[in-house]
Amino acid sequence: MHLDDFDYDLPAELIAQAPATTRRASRLLHLDGVSGEFRDRQFPDILELLQPGDLLVLNDTRVIKARLTGRKASGGRIEMLIERVLDAHEVQAQLRASKAPQPGSLLLLDGGVEAGVIGRDGDLWRLRFGGDADVWTLLERHGAVPLPPYITHVPDAADETRYQTVYAKNPGAVAAPTAGLHFDAAMLDALRARGVGVAYLTLHVGAGTFQPVRVQNLAEHRMHSEWYELPQATVDALRTTRAAGGRVVAVGTTSLRALESAAASGEPVAGHAETSLFVLPGYRFRIVDRLITNFHLSRSTLLILVSAFGGMDNIRRAYQHAIAQRYRFFSYGDAMLIERAPQT
């Protein structure tokens, strides 16, 4: 399996730079992975496409204001993207600087925040914030919403609301689980009233989600590790749904990866763990039957995952159709509902 197999050309004007007027105002491309057929729909059609007895699984992670700017004590400008909060004062972060800082040096961030450089963990830096305030407080006061690099505007107050799901609860993500951005509270209530179950898990999306795949042979790619937690209540809901013949619908690739990671031994296990699961075509899905997701970047692990789920040829044709029909792509863009392709 090679990276070039997951390449496509996207006109720049199809990269959504802002969300739709309302959360549910996006379009929806419905792909049947069995027949390969697809149909243009609107996102509220989810209300009829999901059936009583199905289980919708949502990732309730909350995006933190993970982007900070400042300078090194020596004067050079730096940009920091928090990858993971380790405790009340220490973090792992990506740093962009003209010259890498040295362990023991001091970073002077905008807003008067100081961070000491402890050392380096691979391509991430371990930093310790000074002062009495904890990391969460400092980020809320001085950080910015970490919009993806393909969104070109400076984050504003609207982004603080719209780059966050309505059910976001547990802080720790540095990127939104964007498939969930299409749901509003009324839609979730309507699904429950229809008899669709709604369950939650938490996977803190890391900055690694934007990292390019740098190897041509995909067997050599290593995913960034991400923390997830699957509650016992969700495990119980999964078992009840399966026993009754219902379908498990993952909202987003993050929900899918958490579910499949938790079921690595065959059945889902409640608890928290790290996952570096890389889903490639040929992967045998244990839990997820249907996937709601956005349109993903060319040559990305997320495009590879949906190709594994919906079938490579099906996804390739569906993306070609979406481009021809002027769908909006990426985090603030339109959505897909994918029925899982047959597993061989």
C-alpha cells in the first residue's frame, strides 16, 4: 500500500474557510460501501437515515486554546501548539522557531507567561509553565483556538463556538472532532426521540492529526499516540445494540479509532488507554457499521482510514463526485455518511 494511492487534486476554493450558517446547514454525501452507490443529501437527512435501535457514538472531547506565541529569551519569535497537558504545569508541545531552543532556556509568551524548556520527546518539546495558575487557566486566558493550517483567518469569537461540538465536555483536544460539528442539540434530541441511542467516549485529538505522512510505503508510517477513554455505560450500550441487531454509527474517525482500539481483543473493554491505531485497507472492523465523517486531506491518514471503511474505489469516486458538485472540504466543510464496505 503506497501513499500515492490516496492522492487527489482539490481546487483551493473548495476548502471551507468558515462554517455553514448553522450547524445542520451542511450537505451530506451518503455512500453505500456495499453497492458503491452514493446520493447527494442534506445533513438533517440523518434523522431519517438512522433507524430506531441504532447507536450513535460521539467523541465528547473539548478543544483547548492550544496555540500560543512569544519569543525566546534570546529574542527569536516562537509559535507553540500544545499537544498534551501532562499535569497542572507541564505540557508537551510543538514549537516553531528559527532556531531550536536549548533545554533549560526560557520562553517568554505573549501575555506575560513564562515557560521553561525541560527537554525534547521526539518531535515534541516538554515545557513547564511558571507562576501559580495552572495550564488550563493560562491557556484560557492567553491561548488561541488552534484552527487547522488550511484555515487562513485569525481565530475569532465565532470560532470559539463553532470549532467546538455542542456536547464538548472533557478538555484536552487540540483539534476538533469535526464530524460532530454538524449536530445541534435539537437534532440529538430528535434522534433520541426516534429511538436512536446516543453514547459518548473521549479521545483527545492531538496535533499529530495534521502531520503529513512522510513515507511512501504505508507499512512504515507510525501514528502519534492519543489518549482515549471508553466508559462502561458506552460498552453496555454497544452490547445492547449488537444483541438487538442495531448498527453502531461512529461520529468521526476519532470515535471509530477509539472504539476499534478498545475492541482490539475482540470485544470492547471499558477504561482509558493510548491508541496509535493506523487503519489501512484490509483492516477488519470489529465494532463500527456506519461512519459519519467530513472530507479529508489528500495523502492523509484520515483519508486512508475512510478508504479502508468505505472501499478505496468507492471513496475515490465519491470524492471525485464531491469535487464536481462543489462540496465544501475539511474541518468546516460538508459531511459524508458511509456504510461499511464488505470485509474480505
